[in-house]
Amino acid sequence: SQTIHQWPATLVQPVGSPLSLECTVEGTSNPNLYWYRQAAGRGLQLLFYSVGIGQISSEVPQNLSASRPQDRQFILSSKKLLLSDSGFYLCAWSTGERDTIYFGEGSWLTVV
Amino acid sequence: GQQLNQSPQSMFIQEGEDVSMNCTSSSIFNTWLWYKQDPGEGPVLLIALYKAGELTSNGRLTAQFGITRKDSFLNISASIPSDVGIYFCAGLSGGGADGLTFGKGTHLIIQP
């Protein structure tokens, strides 16, 4: 069966520091991968999605970036965090056949 | 872009009551998905609907894909305390990994 795991689960970072959130999927090949952000417990905002290695599409202009160095690995990064980057970040995956999206456990980011 | 209107925004009910929530859109969708999110966790897929008119159950949960393909509802029968959480609908219009649109969620609160 397929599993998705993201880490770290919780992160407190100072303004201006870098960020790296990692996500891996097991049990499937060539998945579509996604990063979402959720503020205040509701409202899922799509940040990035990827249909293959090295292929990244950005939905929202911001100081965040994403990379897909391997088929089942998706990384969310920032060189310098802003206070407004605080939130709950969710990695997700889907297969092309039905595009049903499955989410990871989420990562809480607090920028102080 | 496409928008989903999910209602109600919040529900305060007594344990044992039935629950009904729905999502509507001005656009046609090919897939409807319903998720539940517990505090601090990622959304978990409850029911996926792939065909207009489809009625699908998952335990005490029942969801339907509207005939017009512009709406879907989720019913929960005989609510229990663990049903507390935020329920999201999502519609997929097809055509790409970024085609999923989420509702803003229904926050279900159960009073003992």
C-alpha cells in the first residue's frame, strides 16, 4: 500500500532563516506531488505541484520554492522566512488515473 | 478560477443527531472528494465519487455526486464524539494536477 511521510512535524524558525520541509511517498511510481498551505485551521491553498522529476509548477508567487530531486521526494524550501510564512504545510500525492489526492500528516511552521 | 461553496461553515449538534453538509459550484466537476481533518493532522479521504448520480457509503457516512455534476452532499448518521473535526469537499474538473478545488470546510462540533 502507498504511504506518505513528511517531516519535521513541528518547526519554530526565526525570521530570515532558511526552511526545508521534506516529503516522501512509498508504494507508487511517478506520482503527482503537491505542497499545500493551510492557515487558521481551514482553507487549503495549493503552493506547488509536480508531475515528474525536476518539473515544478508554482501556483502562488512567494518566497518559497519547491524541488523534486527524486521520483518520490518533494522538498519545500525558503532562503529567508517571513512571519507570514507561518502555517500548516501539507504534502500530498495522487496518481494520474483518478487524481484522488492523499495527504501527509502535515508540518506546523511557526516563524518568530 | 473555480470556486466551491461549502455549507454550513459550522455545525453545533447533539451526539446521536444526523448531519448533512453540501458543496455547490457554478462549474461542472468530474470527481467529488470528501475529506475529514482532525486538529493538527492532514485531511483524510472519506469518500470519492466519480460518476454523476453516484451514491456511496462508508460506514455511517453517505455521499452523493449530484446529477448536474455541480454539487455534492455528505451525510453522517447518528453522530458520535469522534466525528468532530473539519470536513472538506473537493471537486476535480480534470485536465491536470492543479485541477482540484477545495471548499472552505465545515467545522463539526458535537455537544455531549
